[in-house]
Amino acid sequence: MGWDKETVNIHILNQLSANTMSQVLDIQFTEVGDDYMKATMPVNHNTHQPYGLLHGGASAALAETVGSVASWATIDRERQICVGIEINCNHVRGKKDRLVTATVRPLHIGATTHVWDIRITDERDKLVCVSRLTVAVLKKPKE
């Protein structure tokens, strides 16, 4: 599996964040490979829970962002849209500051559903959160 590198590049992926939660959380796409994408998110007061650790909801938002964008990159955007229908996250390590990086890879790319594996790691490549996202591929509504 690969995406069209002309329409799927870091600049275009980061433009998708304008006026969304991704922009608020400062999620930045950093790398696009043949079968993966990477994005970073700062761990700071915007993404903390009350104990000063990375909020699980922020990790889930990062995971859903990279998985949804990966689905967007694989569909026929003239005729289809994609929406998340299920996400699970296992938070395995606390994180107080700096950055986390999410790497998304496909587990299943079907005609009507996609399933993505998302691993969120710290700057030492230690696992912080592992997530699985299921995305529905739907007919694009008529405008």
C-alpha cells in the first residue's frame, strides 16, 4: 500500500489541521512513508490532565487524527469520505513534557472499513500509548 506522494505530503497533511482540534493541540505531520505516517504533539498544559501527565484523551485525539488522515489518503476523495467509528487506547507510560510521536500503519484496508494500528512513543522511542482505530468509508454526500 502506498499513497500518491503528490497529494499526500507533509505540507498538505498539515493544512488539513486548520480550524480543527488538531490545530488546537498543535499536531504536526512530520513524515510520510510508503505504508506509514508520523505526527507529533507537544506534551504541555494544553494536553495535560490534572496530575501534570499527558491526558489520555489527548493521546486518543492524536491517534484518531493520524488514523483518519491515513484513511483520507487512501480513499477516492471525489466520491468518498471517511469517519472514525471505534477507537481504543491503552496508555502504558506516563509523559510530562516535550513531544510524543504517533506512527500509523494499516492493519486492514477494505472497501467499507479501514483498521489502523497507532503507536505513540516518546523521544526515546518508548511506548506511551497503543491504539487501534476503525474507520468507515462512506459515499460522499451530495452538496
